[in-house]
Amino acid sequence: MKVTLMGIVAAAALLVAGQAAADQALATAKGCMACHGVDKKLVGPAYKDVAKKYKGDKAAAGKLADKVIKGGVGTWGPVPMPANNVTKAEADKLVKWILSL
């Protein structure tokens, strides 16, 4: 079987797309998508806006994962984000996905 660069690139793209869909599914399952949209503001900011705001901030992943777990207020306005019932690993996974958008 002949493996081509195009075939490898296509397979990689499918893996990345599949992973992104799985991470969005986690966000949906954990109730995150009730307040956040990927590319539009709902109650909270759009995930793409979060990614843009924290681009290049090396400490962002840790700060955001902590905020996902404990909740917070003030960064995006007066509406508080409640604490969420997620594990540290789930929060890390969600934040990694959000920052990749």
C-alpha cells in the first residue's frame, strides 16, 4: 500500500476534528454550552473570544482550569460563572480545547 503525504495529512485532520468534537461533547455534557457558544456570546463569553484574550499567556491554562472548577466573576462582566462539577482532568481538557480555538 502506498502512503502519501496527502493521506497522512487527511488522517491527521480527521483525528484533530474528532478530538475537537469529543471536547465539545464534554463541554455539552458538563453544561458549559448552556452559557457559552463556540463563536458567539450567550450568558458568558464565546470560547473563541476566550482563546483570543488569553493567546500567548503561558499561565492561562492553569488559571482558566481553576476558574472552570471554582467559578469566578468580573473578568467578562458582572455575571458570575458558577463552580462546575468537573474533575481537574476534565477542566484541563476543556481549557485546552477552548484555547485551541
